[in-house]
Amino acid sequence: MGFDTLKDEDKRYIRSIVSSERFSTGESNLDLHSRDMSGHRASRPEAVVWPKERAEVSRILRYADQRRIPVTAWGAGTSLEGNPIPLQGGIVLDFSQMDSILEIRPDDFQADVEPGVIYKDLNHKLRHTGLFFPPDPGAGATIGGMIANNASGIRTVRYGATKDNVLRLVVVLANGEIIEIGNRASKTSSGFDLLHLFVGSEGMLGVVVEATLRLVGLPAEFASAVATFQTVEDAGKAVFDIIGAGLDPAALELLAPECIDLINRQKNLGLHISPTLFMEFHGPTRNHLTEVMGIAEGLCREHDCREFRPGLDREERDRLLEARYALGDMIRQDRPGHVRISIDVAVPISAYPEMIAFAREAARKAGAGAAYTFGHAGDGNIHLVIETERGNREAWQRIKEANRSVVHKALALKGTATGEHGVGIGKAQFMEAEHGRSLEWMKKVKQLLDPHGILNPGKMFP
Amino acid sequence: MGFDTLKDEDKRYIRSIVSSERFSTGESNLDLHSRDMSGHRASRPEAVVWPKERAEVSRILRYADQRRIPVTAWGAGTSLEGNPIPLQGGIVLDFSQMDSILEIRPDDFQADVEPGVIYKDLNHKLRHTGLFFPPDPGAGATIGGMIANNASGIRTVRYGATKDNVLRLVVVLANGEIIEIGNRASKTSSGFDLLHLFVGSEGMLGVVVEATLRLVGLPAEFASAVATFQTVEDAGKAVFDIIGAGLDPAALELLAPECIDLINRQKNLGLHISPTLFMEFHGPTRNHLTEVMGIAEGLCREHDCREFRPGLDREERDRLLEARYALGDMIRQDRPGHVRISIDVAVPISAYPEMIAFAREAARKAGAGAAYTFGHAGDGNIHLVIETERGNREAWQRIKEANRSVVHKALALKGTATGEHGVGIGKAQFMEAEHGRSLEWMKKVKQLLDPHGILNPGKMFP
């Protein structure tokens, strides 16, 4: 694809669409939109625009499409695979000013939102309704970013990923056309499912300007526990048994000892430095949860659980959850001069213990520096962060090799290269191995919806 | 689209792919594949083929694509909107001989199946694993047919529709190409979601030859109840309250008095002839279910529930469920000389009482003959069957008018023209009103994947 750079007249025209305060070519704004939270190389856009209305988005896209100018949508920049880095320059559409919660319909368990709404703000706003939007990516993500990446997180094991909780979208296509997809009914068999084509498409097929989200009721009761094990593999086996027993956890998180050590150091938590499972159950009554917790403890004990500590109070639970959410940040902050790769594979649950063992061995063999294993274990999702000091090219090569071997192992186990971070820049290299011939059809769908390839170019396809 | 008819040489070639026993142009076979369970006019194919392997499907499609011969996939013929009626003749691919359960992986809560597997047979086979495939369309549908229509049913209110329980597909495209989509991980953010594009596409984008299904654990305990009301609208309000209270029913079925009367007559059940809710809850313990049932009863009483009968034993529950499953058949058999329209709208749950009242009034105004209101109330899904004696053209016009007004009312309430039956022939007229401009993009996707339009032509698009 040959793209054009932004000429002065382009800038004038685009500025005229959104007004001067919402258009910038200033260095600091370009810098702020040149990187996400991954280690991928920064790449600056030529201009940043803050749209407030779908009509503005439509006009900008129509113009950019005619002029062959790349356009990349931007949420909060919290993605972990370079997903919104504007590799080819052009325009970044920053949705932070298009952040209204348009309507909450508690009777229908639904909310209509603009893409710039911050996930945490939405749930804060919802708390008085007794409802919440569950996909829970942890980071300060926007709803638009979550939809783009089909984000998921700690609660997904029970409540599904973003794709399971979106009912309707308004999307601006590359040519500026605005289409509405889906409806407010809780189920439909009407027409081809274009909705799920846009969820997880990383801003490459269209730009979401409104979404109707499915909400769920806050649980009447919850119960949390921490279990510590002799080995990470034992913890993995307990995960498999807890899921297999149908206990339906609302969180089932694995933390290897190095993660616990880091959390202790940074959050002063005084946890036992061992392979650890954090689990939470939601239910209608306390009795029910006591019973479930008893079964979970029994299963953990069968795998040489050292300590099983149920009955965390709300404060203790919140501190642990907060530490889990912040783990990625802590890893980044612990060694600021380091570079790292975040692995995000997911495998069928029976392969989880094998996948963990393989991943840790790969990290050990890379011998490059610190490595952290953790993940949404209940979904078969493993994160492995391997890092080394910036500039150590030899170690960096070994880390990249470890990354490749872990992803190919996940694919051999019939899993996926990315459970929740999306493809972005870093996973593009695995798409052919994962999708085979269907990758060609993804390219054709891209060509159909974005014939000039202006939307977030350079991503996903190797 | 100009299609060609089957010439003798075409028949010879296709017969050579599958062998003579699995190829027929016999009258009775053509007749058997000319109609489904709807009232839509029969239309015969020119040949019926029973493939056993994906390679056969691939060769047939490649040939048919080159020769511009229509190909329509066929499951069990239980659909309700003419979905598999071969409107343009050509070849019907009957999957009844491609019906192997390829692998059950209880540890992963998954099964790999061929499309001809009958839904009920799969669950029968699974019963010893403690797992089941939940979408539950009621009829003797095949898995392939369920995927084609994104079928759902009585259990969907808790366990989701077919689209929520499919992880991976092998699809033969119109050009004969075989692609594999998805993987065995329970979640993924890898690439565009082509999987959901094929689920619910009614055999118009490709032909599914294998699927990996997500299974769920059988509940440890269940509890059922029957509640009778003064009016259907009261029952509708109770539905709204039960869903709103987050009681998470595993079934919440509405049956208007005329349905109860029919069930009593045909199944000798002796139920009270009143507007009735059948509900079921699944849970881990009896105590929990007793508590939930108490809340449900309280909510029903608030809407002048006449009788609330909890604690049905398994036999009683099974008889009721069986009667509910058979209701469509009973209606058809009760007046064999009649023709009827099955309405299948779904609306946001808060609009359910209004939608019911409107639908019943529309049926009353049509004044054409018997009308039956029932549905998967917990999903906001309403079925209204209106019938009249064959040949009464004037009454038939009024029924069609009632159908149109009910669907347009559902769309005005931000619902959908079809909650679970699919578009087929009967709903095509509403697609423009429901989807607006996104319908054009559905057509473009069709054009991309099936450029000669050979797959199930004449459906979905008005």
C-alpha cells in the first residue's frame, strides 16, 4: 500500500472538521500517541485528532480514504502488542473526548456507551444499579479499545470476554459510511453476524463510535481464597481439577513465586513466596459458597497444597486483586531500563499443566534475565513476561526465540497465539501458523471493508 | 444470478464422486428434500447427494461453482422458515450419513462432531460424561443445521445460543476450498472472527463439515415449577421480574392458555388452562434452589399468580418439557388442513409484556383462526403461530399482515425479526428494516465468499 503523508492542506481540512483545539501536530502529542504499554518500537503519527461526534469520524475517514492517509483509532494506549501504534504515520483518532455513557437501561441489563468511556469509570457509574460490565481487562482500558482487542481478564472465566458482552455496534467504515449492527434483543438469528467480525478486529475493519453492552448482576455473595503450592505445575493441575469439577469460579489466577515476591516488595503484602492460586467464587448464598470453597480446598490439597486460606475479607481481597491488576505495571517499573516480551498464549484446559512447564523451561533456557509466569488460569490463558537489559542484543534474540517456541507449543496443543492481548505487531508472525488458509480469507475481508488499507495499517498480517 | 440445470453429464460426474448409493434423482427423495417444517411452498432439488467425507463436499462444490449449479446443505429438515428449501433446484447435500462424533474430550469440555450428528443423540452419548451440549433447539435438529441457523431454545437463557458454544469449524467454501477456523482454547483474540460469520449464515457462505463444540457440566441439582396467571400479560411481567432479580433460570417458558389446552388434549396432562410459566433452575445444592424458588414464587405472586407449584419431580418435569418441545408438532397435527405462520421475534426483556400484548391483539384482529402464543420468555423471545384453513386467501392475507405488524413492532422496540428460527424465506422481507445499510455489507460478504451465489440461493436477501 502506498500511503501519502499529511500535506498542509490536509491538516487545514481536518482541523476544520474538528476545530483547532481538537487537532494537534505538537511534538508531545505525537509522542504520546507513538507507543502503547508494550516494548514495541515507537512510531509517531503525523497528527492527532480528538473527535467528539460520529459525523466527524465519518468525514475524516472519507477524506483519509480518498487521500490514502492512514488512520489509527486510539483508546487509552494500554494495549500490550503495539496494537494502536501508528506504524505508517497518518492520523490518530484519540477517543478520549468521545466518552459519554449515553444510556443505562438497568431493566434490560444494558448500557449504550461511546468508545472513549473508561472501563473502570463505567463500572463505577453502574455500581448503584447492582449491575456491572464484566470483561475486566485490568488496565485503564477504554470500551473502544476493549472491543477492538476482544479484551478479557480476571472475570472472563465466568462472564465471558468482550465479544460475549456486546449486543450492538455503530461503526464508521473506511469510506466514511456509518452502519449500525445488531440490536437490543438478548438473542438473534437475523442475518450474517457482522457484529463479531468487528469485535477483535483491532481497528482494521472500521472504527466503533457507539456500543450497546450487556451487563450482569453483581453477585449477592462472594468468597475468595489463596492457595499456595510446592510447584507451579501442581498449581496448574489444581486449576484443571477446579474447572473440571464445574465449580464455576469468577476468578482463578495463577501467580508464580517470582510474581508473589514482586507483589510483596512493591505492595507490602507479606504473602508466602510460593506458586499461588487466587480464586474467587460468586453465588447467591453464603452456604453455597462455603460448600464450593470446601470442594476447591479438597482439590488443591490433592496437589500438595501447602496452605489454603479461604474467607478473605473484602479489604484483603481487594488488595490482592489490585496487586494482580497492577502486576504488569510492577514488572515494568521494577527494572525501568529493561525490555521485555509479554507472552499471552491460551490452550485447552487439560493442556494447561504441560503448557506451564514448557513455558517456564523455555524462559529458563533463554537465561536472559527475569521471567514472570502468571495468568488467567481458569481460561487456560498463560502470561509469561521475559525481560533483559536494554541493548543486550544477544539476550534479546534468545528471548524472541523463547517467545516463538512457547507460541508454537501452544499452537501444537491446539491453542492460540493470543488469548486476550490481540495480534498487533508482535503476534503477526504467528498468524499463518495459527490460521493457515483462513488467514487469506481474513485478508480478503480486510480488502472488502478497507480497500485502500488505511485503517491501522501494518498490523496482524505478516 | 443465472443458474444452470443439472445435465446428464453433471449427474454422472457427481455420482462418480459419491458412488451410486449416495446419489439420487428419485421422485421420493426429491420430494423429501423439497420442504422443511414450515408452511413455505415446496421446491424440489434436481438431485440429492449424501456425502460422507469433506473431500466429497469439496469436489462437489468446486464442480457446482464452475457449472453455476445451486447447492443447498440439508440437516434434518426441521427448520421453520424454509431455510433449506432448494428454491433454485440444483443439488441438496444431505448430511445424514456424515454423522460421526469424532472425539469427546471431557477434560476440555469439548467434542468434535460431523454436521449430521443429531443434537439429541449427541447429548444421549454424552450423558455418562456428566456433560451436555446446551443450545437445545427442541426439534430433532442436526448440529450442522443448528450452526447454520444459530439455533437456540429452552436452555439458552442460561447457557447461550449455538454461537456461544462453538469453538472451531471446518468449512468448505463455494469454490471447494476447505478452511479451518478457530481453535480449542476457551478464548482467543487472534485474527478476525470468521467463526461467528459462518455460525448463523444459513449455508449461504460455506458448508460446515466439522465442528468443535463447547460442553457444559450437568447441574448437580435442578428444580422446576409451574406458575399460572390471570392474564398472559401478568405472566410476561413475572418473567421480566424473575430475569431482573438475577435468578438465572435454566428455562423460563411462557405458554398461553390455548397452548395448555392443546397440551392437555394431546398429552393428557390435566394442567390448569391458564397463562402459564414453566421454569427451571440449576444449581449446586438443594438449599440454594429452595431459596431461589421462594424468590421466584414471591415475584409471581406479585403479579396475581393463581397457583405456584414448585418441586415437580423428574418425571413430571420431563413430561412437561416433552410437551413443550412437541408443541410445534401438536399445533401442526391438530389441524392438518391448515396453513400457518410461525412468528419468532425477540425484544429487550423490559419490552416483553408490551410485545406479548401487541402480538395477541394482532392475532385477534386478524381473526383468521387459531393462534398460539408461547416462547422462550427469559430471552425475550416470543413465538406466535397463527393459522387458517388452506385455501382461505382472504384470511391468509390478514395473517400475513399480522405477521408484518408484529415483526415491525418488535423492530420498533429495538428487537429482532428472528430470535432463533433464522431468516430463510419468510423473514427476508424484514431484513432491510432490521439491518438498514449493514444489509448491503452482508450482501458484499456473500459476494466475497460465494461470488456465483450457488450456496442456498434465494434466501435472506429480499
